[in-house]
Amino acid sequence: MYLNVIIPSYRASETIARTIESVRENRNRFSGNFDITVVDSSDDSTPDVVKAMKIDVNLIKLPEQAYPGKARNHGVKNTEGDVICFIDADAWADDGWLQSIHDYLERNPGIGAVGGPVLNGNPDEGYSRLAHWCEFSGYGSNAPEGKRRVQPTVNVAIRRSVLEKFGPFLEDQFGNEDVLLFDRMSKAGEELHFNRKQIVRHRNKTTLDEIYRHQHRLGECTGRARMLYDLPGSFLTKPGLSFIVPFIKTILIAWRLTTQEPVELPQFIVSWPRVYSAMISFSRGFRDGVRKAREEKT
């Protein structure tokens, strides 16, 4: 089983080296075959950083900024392995990441993809915990293993045969390209599983302004996707219903922390007004995305 590791990057000069190093260090525990591909669309020094590392990396330079889905598609087209492993340029893999992917897929030959925990890589910096709750609650080390419907692309491995059948990723918006891919897989009966041993750590945003802007952007692409495609939650695109989104999402975060990460619950209780405010930003973005999608359809 040959593994391709694909890293989409944009203005990642400060974090990309650690990402690449973390994947290379998997060689200490994984004796199988793998390679690393960075698909970069930056206007900064990211390519120079990658080249200076003197590590065998397949660097693909795109001429203009590309959303993650487009960068991942380029990576898939320029590799030939059996399994495509995705990690982001602001995350790093535990040293057993590739071995856990290999072993899980070997034990479960009938599944199409496997994802794992996305842990907080900078929990003590600013409002990083708030950012992590808003984006990755439900993907901790205590999340239930086995079949699930969706997995963040910051930590997922997909068999090439499955990706070629149900791909490519959506290229024309910032997020939800993974949701759409896994939805197509699910509707066709192709299984995605969660494996607790397959761990990456993600560096989160640390200021409230960054978090609120990011949540607005995530909300916008979510609203657009729910308006244009038949996805779970599409009913929220009906007039007036988006106003309940902050309440629903805040309750879901609280429930996930209570059932999976109870040690985080006291801090969440203190911080819930900020969580709710972030979800209001998401909701505003959601409404903007729905409006723009309606305009596209007309």
C-alpha cells in the first residue's frame, strides 16, 4: 500500500516546515512507502522554505491563489499512490499517523476513507481553545470510533479508487468541499470511519477578530453549499431559519464537550458567550452564502 501525503498551502511560510517535518518523522514508525506533495498557491516565501529543507518533497506551484479543494485536486492528479492522505499546512502529524492509517485500512478493506482526531496544537495561546471548539468539537481523542458521515480534511485518508469515483473536490469555494465529497460517498454506501489513533494537531487562530472573521467565512461557504446541494441541514436555508443556527451550533458544541471532552467543559461554561458570538458570525456568513447562492441560481 503506497501512501501519498498531500498538503495544500497558502501563505504558510511560518508553519509549513513543521508540517513537513512531522510527516517525515513518521518514517521512524512506518516502514511502508509514502511520499509528500505540497501544492502551494502563495505569494510569500513558502516555496523557498520548502526547498531549503532539503527533504524529498514534490512541490507543485500554482500561478494564483487556489482554494484547498483545487490544490488537493492538483495533488491527486500528480501522484499515483493507493491511498491519499490529507493534512493542512497549519497542522502536524503524530509520529504514528501513517502507520495508523495503513493498519486501519488493512483491517477494514471494505471502507473508502478513514479520519482521526484533530487536537488543539496551541491550546495556551490567546483564544485558541475557543477557535478549536467552534471548528473541531466532536473530533477529539475520545470521539466514538467507527462509521461517521463527515471528517475534516485536515486529517483524512481516502483510497484513490474511491476518490476517483466520487471526486474531485469542489474547487470554487473556500470550504465544504469535504462535506460534499463525503456526502456523495455516503449516499452511494461508501463508508468513512473515525480512527482514534490517527492523530494530527492543528494550530488555531488566537484573536477574537480572526476567529469571528473565519467563522463568517465558514458560514458563508456552508450556506452556499446548503443552498446549491442536497446536504443535511439544507432546510436552514429557508427564510428566517438561519437565525436559529447560533443556538443549534452552541448547543452541539456543549453536548460534544460534555460527552467526549468533559475536562474542557468548565472553560467552555466560562467562555460560552464568546462561543455564541462566534456562532452569530457564522450565522451571518451563512445568510450571506444563501443569498449569493440564490443569486447564482437565478
